[in-house]
Amino acid sequence: AQKITQTQPGMFVQEKEAVTLDCTYDTSDPSYGLFWYKQPSSGEMIFLIYQGSYDQQNATEGRYSLNFQKARKSANLVISASQLGDSAMYFCAMREPQGAQKLVFGQGTRLTINP
Amino acid sequence: GAVVSQHPSWVICKSGTSVKIECRSLDFQATTMFWYRQFPKQSLMLMATSNEGSKATYEQGVEKDKFLINHASLTLSTLTVTSAHPEDSSFYICSARPLHMYQETQYFGPGTRLLVL
């Protein structure tokens, strides 16, 4: 069975600082995908970044980058130059490699950016 | 692009009634849609996978006769909560996987908050 673990229930960061949100995963399949989603208080799930298990380079999308360490089975999200609007819940998720390719989500981390 | 809508966004109903929630992919086709439920301060839990033209696949512990799913077209899936009870009060959110997209990213709808009195 696949499992996603986010060990930080809450994070508090000063505006403009960088922040790393931790995510570890467990799977025996060699092919998988890792996602990060942001969920503001409105509830919508906003796709941030994707990393495939065979990707050679770490994924980056603007201020978001994914620190993918395959041997350690970790896929931490790094947000550079944090902004007040980054305050939200952040979920790490893993895609099943076959079949319907459903997502399994971690418990989430609530990020609060202080002015 | 890749916009998913849900309707309604809010619903309050009496115990024992049925509630239908629609999930639409507005600018892409999706053979597969997913329905999740999220209780306050918790993560998203997959309820079922909805496949166009076939029966939905339910996760363990989810009653298929209580949560009816219909995926009649490539852009629409519906979730009907039958005989709703207060414990069914939750945030229901759908996602859709575009038919032709290498990364298989799922795009989420804005969610539906259900309150059963």
C-alpha cells in the first residue's frame, strides 16, 4: 500500500523568507508521480508542482521547487520569497502508477506567513 | 484552461433527503473523475473513481448505495448523497483527469459544502 506522510502540522514563517514543507512517501512501485497542492481557506485545491519518479531534475514552477530525493523517498516543497498569500494548507500527494491512477494525500501542513 | 466546476457550492438539507452534486470539466474532456470527501481539519479521502460510461469504483468503506455516482458524459459526473444524515455533512470535492495529458495532473473543482440538519 502506498503512503504519504507530512510530519509538520503547522509552520510559521516570516514574509519573504524561504520555507520547506516536508513530505515522505512509501511505495514499492518504480513508477509514480508526486504532486503538491495548495488549499486556501476557500477550499479549492490548487495544483502547484509535479515530479515524476523518472525525472532526472527537480521540478520547478516559479517560486515553487520540489526537492526530490528518491533514495530517501522524500519530496519536499520549497517556497522561495514567501508572501502573505501563501498562507494556506499544503498537501503532498502520490499518484498510483497503474489503473485509474488515483491520488493518495498526506495529512497536510498549515503554513502561516507572518508580516 | 483545465477548469473544473462544481454545483452547488453550498447546500443545506434536512436529514433524510437526497442531494445531488455536479462536477463538470469546462474546457477539456475527462474519462475519469474522482470524488473526495474532506472533514474539517483533515485531509482529502478518495470516495470513488468515476468512469465515463461504466460503473464507478468505490473505495473500501464507502457505501455505493448511499453515494450514487453517474458519469454520463466526458464532461459531467454527478454524486448523489441519498438519505443524507448529519454525519454526511462534509466538504465534497471532485477532480478530473484530462483525456490527453501526459502528466496526468488532476484538476480539482471548487468543492461543495454539505450541511445536513
